[in-house]
Amino acid sequence: MFKVRKAVIPVAGFGTRFLPATKSTPKEMLPIVDKPIIQFIVEEAVNSGIETIIFITGRHKRAIEDYFDYTPELEFTLKKGGKEEYVEKIREISNLADFVYVRQKEQLGLGHAILCAESVIGNEPFAVLLGDELIINDEKPALKQLIDVFDKFSKSVIGTMSVDREDVYKYGIVDGMEVEENIKLVKYLVEKPSPQEAPSTDAIAGRYILTHKVFDMLKKTPLGKGGELQLTDALQRLREIEAIYSTELEGKRYDTGNKYGYLEAILEIAMDREDTAEFVKNLIKKISTEYSIK
């Protein structure tokens, strides 16, 4: 049985919801305090056993490549200033994994982005992590939860989280039959249904383990909603030829692809850090007092 060693992280999107900040800065590079969103995603993958990270990039995402590369000039300056601890910290970022960069020449959806990685993946199973979905679990990373299910069944696994029915239109939705505690055999998938059409409230949470057969299904899948190649549509085809499982992920999820989720992530993660917790608590008290007076 193949081990899950590679992960695909699509990062080619424009991040229009964060304009003008994302005019020149990839949305994945926006910081949560002092660490960019994309580093949280990469660390989750590495802590789950992933060895190779495949970024699906666009022409405006060079900053991501630079971030995970060595920076000799910066290291020299830091050493010269006696800041050796920073040198070690930034060198660790570059050594997290082997990094591969594949250009998505046209933005034709998540499914198309995954298809761009086919030549790098080969016939191995692989992980997919969306670059704006943070799932924080210090005890067991979200991706590791999926890998454990894959190791049991050797089939594709989708990570889900329950959402309110009125929000199902924002997500790919999965319906399935429970076969073990917290593991379902997927029966149906649909991309962004209306609340009336949704077969369940199990939303895909931006984490997948996929078998290589998904590439053939992607090639056979016509463009779907928004004129894009939808991964959810290809998975519905894959389900017809082999089993797919889902598991509800444990952890705190932040959708940093929108401003509210991003702000929530900054505040709550800062509250969990020893170096920023006290300041944030006092700041919230101060702001609450000032606004209550008004």
C-alpha cells in the first residue's frame, strides 16, 4: 500500500475579497500575527507526515516561492546583527519539506488546479489542503485524521465539518452512510447546493486524501458551476467506480478566505499565544469599554 507522502496546495487564486491588499500580496501570505496563513497549512501537512508540498501557483504568487526558499542576504544581515535565533527560525521554514511549484496557466477551478499536479503525483495517493482554510488542532492535525482513515480503507477520504443549513450554498456538501464511528461511506456529493437541495449539512472543509484515479475522472468531467472544473463533480464520478469515505474533522476551523474569518483567526490565535495573549485581552477590554460608552 502506498503511503501518503505528497500534498497539493492550490494557491493560484487572486484573493479578490482582500483587495487592494492582495493586488501585489498573495492572500495566502497575509499574516496571522507574525506567521503567514500558508505556513500554518504547510506545517499541518508536515506534522501529518507529508514530505513533498506541491504548490499550484499563478504568475502573481512569486512571494510564496520566495518565502519557502533560502534567503542568504537576510541571514547574513541577521548574523551580523547578532540575531542568530532568527536565522535558525527562518532556515527552519525552508527545511519544512521538499517544495515543488506548478503553474496553473488558466484559473479554471479547483479541479483544474488538482489536475495540474498529475505529472508530479504519478500513481500515488495524495493530500489536498486548501490554502485559506485553517483547522487548528494541536493534538492531532486535521490532515492526519484523514490519513488515519485512508490507512484503514486505502480509498479517498474527504474531511467535513457540519454547517448551518442556510450556509450550505457556500460549500461542497457530502451525504453518506455511517460505517464506523465518525466515518461515513459517501453516497452523494454536490457543489454549493441551495438549502432546499442539500442532502445534508456535512460541508467539505478543504481537506482531502485522494487516489490517483481522480485524475481520470477530472479529465472526463465537464465544466460545472461558474464555468469551472469542480473537484466535487469529479469525486461524484469517482464514487461510481470506487468507494469514497468522509470523516468529520476535529479542530477549530477558520475560513481566512473572507475578512470575518481572517479577523477571527488573528484574535483567537493571538489569545492562545503566551507573547500576545495578555495584550489582546487588555485591548479587547479597552475597546469594549470605549464602544459601550458611545
